[in-house]
Amino acid sequence: MISGPKGDRCMEREYKIFGCHEDIISADEIGNKGYYLSKIMGKCRVPEFIVLGADIFIQLLRLKENYELQKKITVAFINKLGILKELPIIQEQVMNMYIPENLKKQILQCISQNGVHEPFAVRSSTLKEDGENASSAGIFESYTNVGIEDLWEKIKKCWASMFSLKAVCYESMNQPIERDDCKMGVIIQSYKVGIKSGVIFSLNPVCPENGMLLEMVDGNGEKLMSGDCGATEMSLGFYNESINKCSKKQSEVWIEELMQISDSLRKEFQFETDIEWLITEERVLNILQCRAITSVEKTKKTEWIYELNEIDKINMREAGAQVKFIEKCKRKRLSLYVACKEAGVPNLKWFFIRYSDQTDVMELQNKICKECGNGYFAIRVNDMLTDFQCKGDQLAKMLLDILYITEMDCLTVSLNYIPENQFSVISSLDSVTQTVRIECVPGIMKGLKTGILVPSTYITNEEDEILSENREYYKECYALDFDMDVFYLKKYEQRIPDLSDAVRLISKYTRKLSEHFINGDIEWWICNDKVYASDYSLELNNDNKADENVINGIDTWISFGKVEGNIMLISYEEMQKLDKVSHSKAINADLCEENIHRIEVIDYLLEKARKRKMDFGKLVIGAKRPCLGLCPLIEYADSFVFEEASKLCHLSIILRERKIPAMKIGQDFKKLEDKKFYEI
């Protein structure tokens, strides 16, 4: 996570810059492109290069001179739709960012020591490009024939390309977009002038049976890579057959050498290779880049439905760029399924579906609805495109809509069945007191997890008897408009009913599942008086004193520690805007304009908190509830106080994990005055 601005001491820090002959242990240090270049150095002729470490951009953001840029990126990533509107501003600020003189000096020294000479080729190198499952071809920027006077500008342009529209949209399709992803190595390489250049594929991606494929043009290969000109194409066969397959004209020494290099690197990296090459005026073969061919096996237009107990049947090669998402989803869903099965706990049905634009989606819909009955479904494509919700009889249409939105002809998605629930519940076992805390709200889970609704609370003992209960009166609850695909608050107007039987059952089940999920919070749905486990999350720092205090009549602490400092109160109007940020949906493009205005309140509060922190030192944030929209203020807050609070909502969990003191103080909250010092 990007932290706050640092002082002048950061100006003299050392930045990691790697020379072409260094042994790079991991691609995490410099990105995939730089990593593979370092691995082929010495095995074939590669123009000299250096690589700026992938963390340098993050280091520069932490400098006080780049604070405004850091803040802009931080705020934009809070709301993943808002970032689309902010991209041009972020890119402009990146181009104007401050690069300290000691870094420029270090880069120039490294260039000289490694024999890199003008003109330069300046290329991006991230973990999101040139991977085995996703190439990100053309997504980030590279520049050739760069003079020393333009070097700093081109480096910044590479960094700025992380925030281009095509980069953000492509990443959202393949992996989650997070603030920690603002990492990019930058390759500075000697630029060679060629008489011929091109690419060689170790296996023809369209007709694998034809073996190697060579494409080349006269001169340098920029036009070939951009698709601006036609290329000469040669089908070379497989390496062992090359001499027989090639005509006399094709059997020049450099072609045979190129085929040998391609075959050798294929064996070393254990994937089919796509190699960029160049022949200099001295007729010397140079390798410019090596990456995996991500489309060797054309995606099959197949479809299948697997339940969690059949999850190992999934062919991960078919998953393509979605493989990391599916692996992550598999691990979590399968662990919940196994735990529920062993403990005899009912859980919601989960499926993985593979389908394409040629699939009979109505047949898929009928199969799934026959298995589950009437109800609703939530579809997850990846960690950004999530919570597509629809009724059972609209599932086929929704699947086709997702194909259209993602512009993919074949997808693997995670699908879970949602019976129409009456109440959403989160439970947590205290490992010291062996009490179970159960929080419940009417309607869907979002009202509880975002902290917008105050939950009704129950504490049970080891015999699953209710020790204490606090049933709230609700005027509204969260619901989902499946036709409009948006969350909204609807009228509820009643105290939560007596849920004693369900609470005791959830308490019993929580104890069983906690044998699998230590310090875990387990999510439940109560549907037609039946209880279903729906999800779980692990809490990294669970305070064991909390529920012991509840038993003793003290229900104040959310996260233990000393609450003291100058208080910054969040107004009612600000809380309303933060609530909207907390429950907005990242997939609904129609809300983009509205969401960008919602970010303004976060930007305003961040600046206000920063100034208060500078003026008064220790800062206490005071708010009516721990809504998720307050999360950005953690950067400056030493502690939090709330009028009312859920202890199991997202923000409360984050505060405990960060060990930031927080408590709820009830009616005493109304006695607090802004800008006053308090010690609680």
C-alpha cells in the first residue's frame, strides 16, 4: 500500500537498478520483460541494458514533492470506476513528477558501467505483461531511438502508461486492480539499427502442426510490431527438420541460428516462445525480447458446469488469462465446501461455468435452475468484475451480456446460488472466552459488511446459550434491484424478530467451522428460517478481550489501545456521501459520473485530516458509524471513535488488523466537539 509523504531523508535513498549481467532471482524485482532478458543474456547476443527496479515508482510517490500525485492515485483506486475519469489527470501528473538528482545520477552511472550507449530503447517491464497466461501485448509503452536529452521524459511515459485507459481496462479483465500494482520496471537498452528484423514463434500459434513461424521486415521492426506494414512470413517446420524444410535461400546461417536459439529457450523456460530479433549491418543476430506465446492453444469453444466437489476437473489451460483468479477462487470456495461437509453445516451452492458465444446458454440456465430451484445468482468474472446479480430466469441473458461487456468469446466464471434471504449474519468465535459473537441485519449482507446498518448483536456461551442480545429497530434495510442491478435501501420499519433458534444454530455451526478457520469471521444467510454458510474471511489480529467485556456489560472496544488526540468529526452530510461510496457498485458503468463526484468527499477529508495531523499531532477520527468509506483516513488517524458500531464489519476488522485503537461510546459521542483534545 502507498504510504504517506516522507521527509528529506528519502532524498538520499538508494534505488535498485540492475545491470544486464546481474543474476536476477525473481521477476518481482524488475517485471517479466526485464527478467527474461536477464536470463537469456550470455546464452545469445543481447544489446546491453539496465533495468530500473519495479519499486522505484512507488519510492518516488512517497517523496513529499510527489505527494499530490500519490494522493490522486490513492483516492482513485478507492473507487474503481472513478479511476476511469481520473486517468488523464494522473497521467499528466506522472509526466510532471519529481525525479531526484541522485536517482538520475545513479541511472547514468549504471548506464556507463554496463556499456549501454545512445541512442536508447526505453521499454516497460511489469509483472502484468509478457506472462505465461497474459501477454498484455501493446498495453504498456516502449520507445526507440531515444537520445539522452529525452531519456527522463520517456521513462515517465512508461510509468504513465500504467494509467492509460487500455491498461486499466485490460488489467481489470485479467487481474484485480489495486494500489500495490503501481509497480513497473523500465528497461534502458542500447538501440540497434537493423537491416532485417522480426519475430520467431517456436510454435505456429494458428497452425501448431507447421512448427516454427518466422515473420520479418527490412529495417527495424517497430512497424511490424505495431501492424503498420506487411511482413514476409516463413513456415520453418520443427527445429530438427529445419534444414530439410527450408529452401536454399532461407537456409542462411542466421535463420538456423535463430531456430536453434528459439528451440533452446523453449526448453529452458518450458513454454513456447515469441522472440523479437534483429540483424545488424554487420550481419550479427541480436535478440531483443523473449516472452511466452499465450495463444498456442486456441481457446476451445467448450462448456462445462462443475460444482465445488468436482473442482479438480477444471482444465486450467483453458482458463487462459483468468487462471490466477480461478485458482484463488477455487482455494477459498473449496476450503469452505470441505469444512462445511466435514462439520455437517449447510452451505450455498457454488459452480464454475465455462461457456462461449457458441454455447446454448438457455440449456445452461435450465440445468442450473433445475439443480438449485428458483432464486437468484451472483456471477464473478474476476476480482473487479464481480457481483453481477440476476434472477434464475434471466441467467442466460446475463451470461451473454457479460461476454459482450468483456469482449471475450469464451469465459470461465464463478457462480453462486442465492436464495432470497431474510437476514444476513456474521459470526466470530473468541478463542479465549469461547463465546461466539453474532451480528445480524435484515436484508442482504452489504448493509452489515459496509457498516452502514447497526447490527443486532448476540453473544453465546460454550453451550450455545444466549448470554446477551441487543435487537435493533430498523427503519430500512439493504436490498438489490435485480432488474436495475443496483443496491438500494428499502423501508423495513420493525425491530428484528426473535431469532433465538437460528442464533443458537449459528453458534453451534460456528464452533465446528472454527476448527478449520482460526480467527475467521463466517458469513451466514437466514432464508425461510433455514441457516446457510455463505463465505468466510480470516482476521489477522483478533482481540480476545472484546467479548469478555461484553459479558461483563462493557461493549465499547472495537480495537484495543489508547484513544487520545485532537478529534476530527465527520459531519452528517459527509457520512451520507461516504455511505454512498461504501455501497456503490464497481460494475455499473452508468454510475461512473455519479461516483466521480463521490470521490470528492474523500479527497476533501484526506486533505483535512492531513492538515489536522500536521497542526495537532495525534488525530482521532469521530464518526457515527464505521462505514467502509472512512478507510482512506486510516493513513492519518491514530484512533477512531464511533457513536454506534458493528465489530465484524469490514472497517472494524481492518482497524484491528492495523492495531489502530477504536471504540464506540454511544450517546457520549454527541458531547464531542470538533478540534478539541480528548483522552478516552
